[in-house]
Amino acid sequence: MDEEHTQFKIYADEAKIPGHQRAWVWGAVAMAILLSGLAVGWLLSGGVGASSQLGTGANTSAVSAAEAAAWLAQQETVNQQIQERISRLEQVLAESDPCGPVALEALRPSADNL
């Protein structure tokens, strides 16, 4: 049932399709996947925002450094609070019954640790 047309040929079986045509289709599909992956990666990495801020130059790096330093200081404070709570919990659990009221009270988050 090979039907001839002026611009293309319809193949009844996949096996009859020439290899170079199948390779071309798979290559086009692979290229479309690659390009869409690159576009998504560029968009997710901030490519749109970075290209719109090209005129600001050094100001963005100074602001970014200041924001990074503030975030780092905040994170160090949180880490220190967590370390203090861990040491307090270890001390309570080592000194008393893990199921006792003292240990249970220590395990309960306080208002300042929320």
C-alpha cells in the first residue's frame, strides 16, 4: 500500500522507512529536547533577571554581597541556637529518664525556639 504523492511518500510499515529519515526525525527530536532544556536552565538560573540588570554593574554585586553576609550572619545565629538546644537535650536525656516529665519538657519546643 505504498502511496506516491508529489511531495512525500507514505510508508505502511515502519521497517520500510529509510534509515536516514528516521535518524533525521530522532535528531530533530533530540535537538528540540536539548534546546528546551537549555532554555529552562537559563530561565531557572536567573538569565532573564541578569540580562535586565546589566546596566547596574557593580551595584548588584555589592548588594548581593551585603545580602549574602546578612543571610550568613542570620544562619550562624540559627545554627548556634540549634547547637545549644541539642546540647541541652543531650544533657537532659543523659541525666534523667527519657520518658520522664523533665525529658519530655525539654523535648517540647519553647516559644523562643519556634
